[in-house]
Amino acid sequence: MKLHAKAMVGLLKAMRKCPTIQVTQPYTSTYSGSYRTFTQQNTLYQNWIHHAPGSHLAANPCTTYHRTGRAVDLYEVTPAERAAMLSVRVDTVQFHDLLPQDPPHFCLGARG
């Protein structure tokens, strides 16, 4: 997993509160649940906009927080895991989950 330092601290704090939290895929995967290169994100985005079989919602590679390491996708988010993610603060920022169309997606310090 690869994240911005503050996002990693936030994720680790959440994992201490709820040890069942899991990130979907390692950052080397096209489907990385943490940091994504432009190429990784563009592949997901192109699959999404062209309705490729098995594709999932993906943001434009120029606007996603995954490219800055400030977004993380979790595996099968339980209510306890969601509560843990939303409860942690790092300095003055916290995780948000305001994308109802993408429930496992959390952004640090960004709304959306």
C-alpha cells in the first residue's frame, strides 16, 4: 500500500480502532486501493467511460485524490470500519466518504 504520509497515519489510526479494515488491492495492481499512477487511474477511467465489462466507477486521472495518495478504497466496509475511518483526525484533517455511488472510497481532507 502506498499513501501520502498523513493519509497513512489516518489509516493506521483507523486500523487500531477497527483491525478488520482492509485496503482493496496493493498499489502495484491496476485496481490499487491506495495511490495510483496516471496510467493506472486512466485505465480504470477509460474502462468506466467505455462501459468495459466488470468496470467500476473511476474518476478522471486529472482530478482523482488517488493520484496524490490521499484516497483509499476499502474492502467490504462494515459500519464499524466506516465509523473508525470517519472518526480519526490527522492534524486538522479527517477522512470523508461523501461519494454515495462509491461507498468504499475515503478521501483525506477532501469532500468528494
